[in-house]
Amino acid sequence: MAQPSHGKTHGAERGLSRFEGFSDAVFAIALTLLIVEIKVPGSPEGPHGYSDLASAMAEQWREHLALVLCYMVIGAYWLQHHYSGRIYAKSDHWFSAINLLFLLAIVVVPYPIRAWCFHVGTHFEPVASVALVVGLALTACTWMAKWFYGMPGRRVMDERLAPDFLRQMTRRYGIATLIQIAAVPVAVVAPRFGAALALLCVAFFLLPQPKPRYKPGEEPSTEEKVSQ
């Protein structure tokens, strides 16, 4: 586990085990519920009156698209949440409160994604695209709020991390957030392009992020890296 920093924090300070455990549970529930939304043809709540099961399943392509996009978006944020376990060292009241807002965005974001998937190609697509992009932008903003809260005096961040590494990650997260905010007016003018821009920005974080760098002589031990 990362060494606690000595910057000023607010409220009761705790380690990250329960913080990460609760967050992981919310992610797991959000991901699991995605498949529940797809009602199998022939089931009590599923499509009926079809003569070909394969065609009936194919007609549910919007639901399948929604599943893939929701899984991609939530999965990308889970990867960053898992990755940031090497960056944050502890939690406090306000950090946990901001994390609750972030988790709220995670459980809500499937709604605008599904709305877009069910209305793409229809005359409702412009409104659905704006809803999608706004939902993604708000999720990015709550993630960025966590990051900015931890930065001043490294309230909850590992003090051993190299300053240039933190600046690099601030640029990455900051630019991604600005792009997603900028995608909102783009979606108003060009709905499909704005939606694609926001989704591609999230997809970037499915890629491996830079390995954490530390101040000279302050690298964590092998045992500590494995336990994180």
C-alpha cells in the first residue's frame, strides 16, 4: 500500500482498502445490471409474435450496441480507478464525498448511452446525442474533481510520486475532460460527430497508461507493488 502523504486533509483519514472495496462493488453492480436490461425474445418481458428467433435477436441490435458501449465506458473508468490505486495513498471525508458523486455518474451514465443507442438514426438522434455527450462530460468532470482535490499539497496522494509524472497525468485527464466538454456544443451542431468524439475520448483510456514514476530513491518495494 502506498505510503500516506502528510498534506492537509479534511475529516477522518482512512486507508484505501474500504474505499476501493466499496467503489469496486459499485462498478461490479453497474456492469452486471447491463445485461439484465436485454430481454430475451420469448421471455415474459421480451419480444413476442416473431416467426424467426434469429431475426428477433438481430432486431435487438440497439440493445446489444448499448451493452457494448456501456461496458466500454464503465470499463474504461474502472481501469483508471484500478490504476489510480498506485497514485492515491489514503482518503478523507471530502475525497470520499467526491468519489460518491463520481460513482453516481457511473451508475447513471448507461441511461444516456441507451437513449442514444435507441434513437440513433431517428429524428430524435440530435437530442439523444446531446444527452449522451453531457452524461459522458459530467462523468469526466467528477473524475477530474477527484484528481484536483488530491493534488494541492498532495492531500491524499503518494508523496513519493515524481512531480513530472503527476503533471503528465494531469495533462492527460485534463485534456480528455476538456475534449468531452467541448463535445457538447459539437453535438448540438453535428450530433453523430459529437457523440463519436466523446466516446473515442473515453476509449483512449482503455489503453495502458504510463507507469507511475517516483522520486529518486523512493520507489516502492516489490512486495508493496504486488499488494497494491
